[in-house]
Amino acid sequence: MSFYRISNADKYRTAYQQSVEHPETFWSDIAGHFTWRKRWDKVLEWNFEQPDIKWFRNARLNITENCLDRHLADRGDQPAIIWEPNDPTQANRTITYRELHAQVCKFAHVLKNNGVGRADRVCIYMGMIPELAIAILACARIGAIHSVIFGGFSARSIADRVQDAGAEYVITADGAFRGGKVIELKSVVDDALEQCPFVKRVIVYSRTDTPVSMIQGRDVWWDDELENVHNAGYADFPAEEMDSEDPLFILYTSGSTGKPKGVVHSSGGYMVYATYSFVNVFQYNPGDVYFCTADIGWITGHSYIVYGPLCAGATTVLFEGVPTWPEADRFWEIVDKYKVNILYTAPTAIRSLMAHGTGPIEKHDLSSLKVLGTVGEPINEEAWQWYYENIGKGQCPIVDTWWQTETGGILISNLAGVTPHKPAHATLPLPGVQPILVDDKGNEITGNGVAGNLCIKFPWPSILRTTYGDHERCRQNYFATYPGLYFTGDGCLRDLEGNYRITGRVDDVLNVSGHRIGTAEVENAINMHSGVIESAVVGYPHDIKGQGIYAYVILDSHHHDEKLTRLDINQTVSRLIGPIAKPDQIQFVTGLPKTRSGKIMRRILRKIAEGETENLGDTSTLLDPTIVDEIKNGKL
Ligand code: PRX
């Protein structure tokens, strides 16, 4: 098995040029490195107006044959997953490709026995244990569409997703260990499913021995079901043959308005792009041990813990815990213990570990590291330098990978050791990716040393195909702002050498510790609290989280204990969305800066939250300009 490799800067340039001039040849060549049941009759058909995008038309495949079956001959005994438990004194687990194949097949039988079929939606709410990867792959094996829900989301968020996806099946665990805490997953699922009476089956894995209520006729234990399969003598599970464009999964993500959207990814195009980008960005070599610290509940975990690395036949490290428990050296301990070669993490994790100094690093041998990566938010130069010097010892290229849930894979990044890194810059597009910058009217901004809104003008194989159940929403969100272009929602600079630097969202989406949160979602949650009349939420720079959440809240005229009310509001947001969406600052105000038409001038609120007092811009169009001084004076 070989992969399409861009191994030096010249090849990068040639590949890039070919990808623009002959995209179909370029992608056909790359797709030729995968296992297909039937090849495509056309590489690409597309228009961004609808949008209607088809990659590898009429090709047939199953992604799990690429992740598992085709490795059995050459690397059946190589570890596919190394699992490090939350508690370092507990036994770890190593699962070879052969074992993973067997377990996925068995669990595919479990799903089938429980009524799950092709195209059924299955929501998965679990901690970072191998069974999460097994559940995902088993869904893919039988052609069901998985939708993983991050383990930190609330019951209400789960209910929203299960309902939107029309998922009749849920896979969860009794609980999850995270640092010193046990998160009672099944109990949260039970609360959620009160709103989802259509759910037919909940399969529960036992991880924490947390007491749970198992509902007669609906809930079954993972282990009991496996035993049934075992007793029936089932072993292999022939993979369901999927069309290239059949949905592989749905992943919900926040936008600037309304509830989270279910981003839909395809089978063929997603597989090709996740693997191509994994191999080339990280310059993965056979035998490398690769550790991505993300959670599988987010897109990074989907593409770069599960699908990309497994398709490439890599050894992927899966870590259940948190970087700071029991000590702030967990990442470094894992790197040393498993001789990790490639480490992929988030700027927020780097910044929080920086605060612990170099002591935790000095205890460990990090010399196995060859490549470092970051993802999820802009990395500030100080954190970049710290990562480079202290973790990479000045020897490891850092790939700053820019992408999104909707893009399915990394679109802009240097290729480790192949194209140069530059602190705080994602640098260059991968071959196959055509970024452009536009002004607010959609005019292209050409040349270097310029700034604008980042769009992509040509499809790549893992672009989202739709938002589940609402194609129009997909069109409006991503393809209507600038007709003919995919709009990312990000602002971006292009430096004098043509390197891209992402500056952050230009819409009402926050990026808190690398997690996407819509301001409207947080406002809706705050407004649910009795006593709140209205609220406005903006982001502000936060040393560790990148962005913090700043809420301006108008209370009704009753006497409120402000301290308690702040806690109540936080509690409300936690219950409705999850603890990640809790405001860091809540300022009580008597009014909000609104235009005569009633629109909140967030620009002013953002500036005040950032600590700016002078240049607040034109306030003359406000209904009541005096409110600005009041808010400024009351700034926390
Ligand atoms: O604003 C960009 C930021 O994260 C957003 C995408 O968030 P999400 O869909 O949750 O996916 C995160 C993991 C891919 C983008 O619109 N972002 C992501 N990577 C970077 C980044 N900002 C700057 N530099 C990056 N490397």
C-alpha cells in the first residue's frame, strides 16, 4: 500500500499547479491509492449555487475496508490504537489492526441485531475509550450514519441533536472518567431521551460502574449484546457497499444563528481527503506513532484520530484523560511512554501547559518527536515559540493547520519539513485547495500584504454536502454570502510572501478553547433564566482560552443578589448547552446600545469587553448614546 506523497518543496509547487489546472487528474491519481469496490465514472461534478457537489460519481466503497481490512495482510499485528486511560496507574490497552477489525465486525453484528440498518442515524455519546472508535467504525461498516455528540454537552443539547437527526439509536456508556471527575453519561442521556420517545434502542458500555437505570425494552448492555454475537458464532461482518456520495456522518456545529447545524460528510470524498491531508501535512511515515489530543466529539477527532490515521495504517494514540491530571505532565508522559513521533494539539492546551513551566517537561524524554501540530484557533507567537523550543527542542517543524467542521480536513497548513513554517501563520493551501480573499461586497482582493474574508473558490473532496434535513440552510450559511464561493466565516491576512494568517471569525461565532459557540445560542440560554429581560454576548481576548465569553445582561426590576444571579445564569447555560458555554464575565446593565431599528451594536460591546474605552466608533446612530458611558463605567 502506498500513498500520494508530496515530499519536497518542488513537488509541492508542481502538485499545487496540477491541482488547479487539472483537478480531476490530480484527485483521480490520489483516489487511486484507496480500495474501491467500483471505481468512479466521473471525478467531480459541482456547482456552488445549489450547492450540489459530487466527488467520485458512482464509485462504491466502504471506508472501513480502507481503515481495517486492507491493513490485515501487511500490518495486522501492528497497533492500530494505543489507549491511555485517564488514571495512569490503570492498565492501558493496545489494539492491533486485526483485533480492531474483529471488534468492529462484532459490534456491527450487535448493531444489526438491534435493528440498525443502512442510512439509519445513530447518536454516540461516550468518553474517549476505544469503544467509541469501535462504535463509529461499526456504524460505517453497516452503512449507518453516526453522529457523535461531545461528552460535555447537556441533556438538552443531546435531545436537540437526536431529534434533528431523527436518530432512533443511541450508543453511550454508564459514565466517563475525566481527570478527578466521573461524568454520568447515561443519566444525561436518560434526561435527554425524555424528549425523544422515538428512540428504540440505547446500547450502554460499562466503563465507570456508575449506577444507571436501564429502561426495559429500550436499553441493553454492550457486553451482553457482544456475548450474544459471540455465542451465535458470528465473526466477520462483510462491509456494506456504499455509494461515494452516501453520507458517512453528521456532526453538529454552532453557527451565528439558531440551533447547531448537522454538517453532513460523504463517504468517498471524505475518506480521500482526510487521508491525503493526514499523510501530507504530518508527513506520516509507516511505523510512526501519532498522538492527537483532541476529543473524538469534534471534527479533529473524527478526521485525525479515527479515519485519517486508520486509513493510512498508522498507530493512533487515544487518551481518555485531561492534560493536567493527576499532574500537568500527562501529554509529555504519553509522548515518552509510547515514543510518539507526531503530536497534534490545540493552542489552548499549549497555553494552559505553559503556565505550569518547564518542570513537568523535564521529567520526560521527548526525543521521539519529529513533528508538532496545532489546530482549532489562531496560535499566538509566544505559545508557538514555547511549543517549538520546549516540546520540539527547536528540531520539529510545527504545522499550524487551519480547517473547519465543514471542510472535513485541513485546508491551509504548511507540510511538515516540506514547506516552511512561520509562527502564527497557517501558511499555504494544500494542493487541491483554492483560497481567495474578498471584501465585504465579495470583490476579490488580489496581491500580497492584504486582508479580507476567507473564501474557497473550488471544491475539495471533503467539503460538506449539506446540513442535515435543511439544505437551504447550508446554502444560505456557506454559499449565499458571496455567490459562487464557499464562505468560511473567517477573516484572514495574506502576507508579502503569500502566507495565510487566520485572524478569527468575522461572524457572531466565538472560539472558546478551540470550541465553536454561537453568541445567539448563549444569549438564548441566558434569556431562559427568569429575571433576565435581554442579553448580548460577545467574545474578548482570554489568556488561556483564546476567547472568553462576555455577557451583558439586563435584569427585571426586582431586587437581585448579583453574585447569586451570576451563578444562576451560569447554571442555566450549563444545563441548556454545557459547561463550555458558561460566560466568563457577566455585566449587569440597564440597556444595550441599539440602533433606531432595534439592532444591537455588537461592535461597541466587543470593544468595551476588550477594554477599549476611547475609540468606540460612531455612536450617533444609537437610540440612546448615553447607555454606552454607563456600560463603559460598569465594565468588569
Ligand atoms: O475560526 C477558525 C478556527 O476554528 C474554526 C473552525 O472551528 P471548528 O469547526 O470547531 O473546527 C475546529 C477544528 C478544525 C475556524 O473557522 N480555526 C481552526 N483552525 C485554526 C483556526 N483559526 C486559526 N488557525 C487555525 N489553525
